[in-house]
Amino acid sequence: MGVPDFPASEADAIKSSGFVDSLTGLGNRHRLREKFQKLAEERAEDPAPFTVALVNLDGFKPINDLFGQAAGDEILCQVAHRLKACMTGHATVTRHDGDEFALILPMIFESVSAERIGHLIKDVLSAPYDLGDRHVRLSASLGLAIHPFAGADFTGLLKSAETALYRSKRRGRGQVTVYSTEIAQEMRRSTQIEQALRNAIINDMVDVHFQPIVSLEDERVLGFEALARWIDPDMGFVSPAIFVPLAEEQGFIDMLSDTLLRKAAEAAVTWPRDLFLSFNLSSAQLTDMATSSRILSILANAGLPPSRLDLEITETAVIRSADMAGQIIADLRQAGVRISLDDFGTGQSSLGRLREFTFDKVKIDRAFVSALSTDKTTEHIIKAIITMCDSLNLDVVAEGIENAEEAERLAAMGCGMGQGYYFGKPIDAMATLRYLKRNYRETVYPGTSTRGFSSFIN
Ligand code: C2E
Ligand code: MG
Ligand code: MG
């Protein structure tokens, strides 16, 4: 793959000025700065905005590692070629470090067009790359910033484009973000949360609370779901829905999850023995073969039998790395741990997953329960889920039950278990013991002797 075609005079000019990237033949960062300055000066007289875009390839490093640097270089040249080919003559395309490219788009004046062109570039770069003996697919993330709103000088504008790109990268592959003050604020807040979370995890400031899961037939408590709780001295309560994914991204999830499971298991051994502990496993943990042995050793240290643990996983988690997830699930079930499918109905291809993996329990997402009173279709869907789970021999828990009417209707529909503010909000370990003192009624199984709650405390 050769150097993209430039008009001879332009190519000579960039080569002679040392502003050229020798691999792709595109201009480099100096070239971008020069182009920016020229355009900014022109636009000082005719104050029309223009746009800078940063393009970063997703998952490029593994390509280099897997197929060698020559293949990586070849792809970078093809990217350069595609970028040049899809831009009009007015645009400048440059290559920064590694797999990052930048564009100046003089005719893009506002965010709707910026977003549109961002998606176009993303699509152009997502077509397969021909490496002779194989085809490789890559996606690209983009961050765009509009001059002068997102930065009047080169450094400021590029920094805004980097912020936008950073957001795209964090949202997953193939995302396009146009910088705005709201986005800058969002990113500042997540950086603040990230730093505070790092400290909180290191200093063991993340706690675990427990929410009762009850039998809908007689409201007897059957177990508790452990929910992570973090109160930052400056930011106050931060939802686990925000900090758990952050911990995953930052590579802290194992450390966080181990600490939480240890705390939860240590609390659960003080409960009556017939109560189970339900614990949320994060999707990143299902891509790590060490997960099952770590969990089992934490249980052993705390003295909680694996048969008292239920692990809640989501569909997205099993989809991400199906083979490994399947193996981890099988190892844990072999040891006696039960597996629940959490937030059922909100993910993808739910029914297929039920067939592919072995679960013990399904948790119907709160979205269905809260729609129950207003939407007739929801009632049919819940009924269908319950019937299906019955025939597959799966337990069913309805999540997010907030009032007696919902509880009664779900019980009448044959749903075995329920969880929600109506039965109890998540509370800390001490309050859980007080809750049990008030609410626990032991199950007496014929032929077995179960101990009452009073013998488990003090
Ligand atoms: P989830 O596992 O589906 O947990 C249920 C969520 O619904 C909890 O939110 C709970 O407080 C909330 N909830 C329960 N009953 C009601 C109700 O009646 N009404 C309403 N409006 N909400 C109710 P929370 O604690 O904010 O947790 C959010 C999510 O964060 C959890 O969803 C779970 O996916 C994740 N998470 C929480 N703790 C952990 C943890 O220790 N590890 C991992 N990996 N994820 C966790
Ligand atoms: Mg859960
Ligand atoms: Mg849930």
C-alpha cells in the first residue's frame, strides 16, 4: 500500500518542511498545527467556525501483537488512504502517534454536521482491511471539537477533541462524540469519581448493604442481595451503577469484588443457616478464569458454605465471553454455588441464553414490575416468563416491588420470590441483624432440625 496521492506541490511542501509522517505520507502534528493556525487567521476575518476531529483505532495494539508490525503498518497506511479518499480537498488529514489520526474540517460549522461526518468516517474505517492472506476488521472512535467554541487556540481545541475522544473510548468501541461544555463537565466528574474511587477501594471505604428477598406466598425472608455502597466525603452517595463499571474499566473490579464478597460472606455467616446470600458478579469477572477459585477461597475463609451463595450475573456478561463464562459458571455450580440471571428481559437474546447456560434462578427486571399497574402487555410478559421458568425448573424473583398491590399480583401470577422497597430497602449488616430479629421465621423441614434466629446472634 503506497503513500496517498497528494498534489505534487503539496507533497513536496510537507516533505521539505519536515512535517510529514514517514509511514503514511500524511502530515504530522506540526503540519496540523500549521494548518490550524492558517485557518484560524483566515477565519478571524470571516468568523465561520471549523472542526478538528481525532480518530483513534479500537483494538489496534493486538493486531500488531498478533500479526506483526508489518501488518500493523499496512493497516495504518490503508486507514490514511481511506481518510484521504473520503474527505473533500479542503480537509487536512494528519497522523499523530501510533494509531491516532487528526483531521481539520474547514466546512463543518456546527455539531449536527460534525456528528454526521464523524459517523461517516467511523463507517468508512470499519470496512474490512485486506492484508493479502487475511481480512481484519477494526473499529474507530472519534472525538470532534468545533473552533472557536471548544477552544480558540490550537492546544485548547485539541484538548477538547481529546476529551471528546476519551468519552467515546470509554463508552466502548466505534463511538462518536462532539465536544460540548456538558460533556466536559461529565468527563470532569468521572475523573473526580475515578480518583476518589481508587482511594476508597485502597482505604476500604466501600461497604456492603443487604436487601431482603422474600417468599411472595407468605413474605418469609429467604435471603439477601448484597449491594455495594460508597459514600464519598465530598460527592456524597455514588450509585454502584456508576462506580462498578468504573472499577471494571480501571482494572480494580477484582479487588473491589473480593473485598465486598468477603464482607458479605462474613455478615451472612451470622444469619440463620437457611438464608442465602445473593452477590452480583461483574461482567469483567466472567472473563477471568481465576474468578471461581477466588470466590470459593473467600467463602472458605469466611466459613460460608458455597450452597448458601447465589451469584447474580447479567446477560451482557455472558455474551461478552461466552466460552469462558460458561466454564466459570460450570466450575462454581460444581462447587454448589447457584447462579441467577439478573435484570432478566433487559438484555439481548434472553431466551437463547437460558438454553445455552445453566442457571438456577431468574430475576425479572424492575422495569417490568413497575409497568405492571399501567400496562396490560407487561402482565402477559411476566406471566410468560414465570410459566417458562416453571417448566425449565428455575426459581423466579421479581425485582423492584414497591407496594402491596404489585406484591399481591405477582404472587397471584405464581411468582415465587420478590424483592423491593416494599419488603425492605438495602441496609447495613447491623441493621440486617435487627431486621432478622423482627422478621425471621425459620422453616422447619420434616426430619431436620433447624435452629431459630436467636441462637445465631451473640
Ligand atoms: P441489581 O443487581 O439489579 O440490584 C437491584 C437494584 O435495584 C439496586 O440498586 C437496588 O437498590 C434497587 N432496588 C431494589 N428494590 C427497589 C425498588 O423497590 N425500587 C427501586 N427504585 N429500586 C430498587 P443499586 O444498589 O443502586 O445497584 C445498582 C446496580 O449496581 C445493581 O443492580 C448491580 O447491577 C450493581 N451492583 C450493586 N452492587 C454490586 C456489587 O457488589 N458488585 C457488582 N458487580 N455490581 C453491583
Ligand atoms: Mg442484582
Ligand atoms: Mg437486578
